[in-house]
Amino acid sequence: MAEHVVDTGRRKMLTVSTSVVGAVGTAVAIWPFISTMNPSARALAAGAPVEVDVSKLEPGQKIQVEWRRLPVWIVRRSEEMISSLSDTDARVRDPNSEIATMQPAFAQNQIRAIKPEILVLVGICTHLGCSPTFRPEIAPEDLGPDWRGGFYCPCHGSRFDLAGRVYKNNPAINNLEVPPYKYLSENVLVIGELPEEEGAA
Ligand code: FES
């Protein structure tokens, strides 16, 4: 049973939803996390894998789940978002994620994901641990004409593209972490376990 926070840019909604991700966007509820701390929730907090159904996640939409007390973001990238990674290749510090160590082997490339359209990241800035904001817009006024969508950390201004790759000459020097995850079926992934070919999490 996972809680999802939906974030489409600056707009955030906290939803209490389990398998029905489709409820996001309609059912809006502010619900203290503690209210769902039943035994299974405590197990999740202790580090149990978290299953997430992404079938209703729309292109450009981001949800957040909690795994090992960490915020984990799941973004469905549109075709345009995926192609923007070729535009940012030359401007990010580690374009193929070869320097980054906080990731499974499947993330050592441009897209940093098992399926190109589904991006999974730990939502913590690799500089000093702030929470970056999801900024999918193209060239918003405050981020400039070269902004192709990504994540912006308000603490010291680090910028990450739509694969969580940090731009050159930023306070952060590492790409955002990709947590271990795998797919149980076409639309259900589990955070906290690696695909068989990569061994146990
Ligand atoms: S904590 Fe994100 S830029 Fe410093």
C-alpha cells in the first residue's frame, strides 16, 4: 500500500491511493502519513519493496512514493521529453551516467531507465540533500531559454535534466540516484528489487 504524491510541475496534490493510480488528479486528500501507519506501512518504512501501478500515469506526469523513507519519483516521459535528452547530452556532466555510482547497471546510459518512458529517481539532490522541484516546462522565464525540462533544486540552484543528469558547473556533481527497481508486469513496477540479470537488491 503506497501513497502517491502527484506533481505536474509546480502543482502538487497529495493523494491516498494504492493500486488505483487512476484516482490521482481527481481524488485529492491531504492525509498525514501517520494515518496509514498500519503494520504493512511500518514494513514499508523499514525497507520492504513498494509496488506501483503506472498504467494511469499520463505523459508528463510525476508521482511520488515512499521507499525506505526516501521520496521516489516516477515520471512518465513523453516522446518529446525523451528526445530532449539528446539536446542536453552536451550540457550535462555525465551524459551516459558512467561516473554515477548510485544506480543499477541498467541506468548507465542516456535514458537511465528500464523503459524509456518511465523514469524512476530518488528525489533528493545529490549536492546537500534538498528536494528538487519538477519543472517539465520548456524555457520558462525563471530557468532561461535553454531549459528543456527537468528538476531544479531551489537550495543552491543545481539543475538536472529529464533523466536526472546534472548539468555541468553546478553545485551538485552527481546525477540523481536511480533506485533499484524492476517490472512485475507491463505496468506494475516494484521499487527495491533489481531485475534478475542484475541480482538481488
Ligand atoms: S542541495 Fe541541491 S543544490 Fe545544494
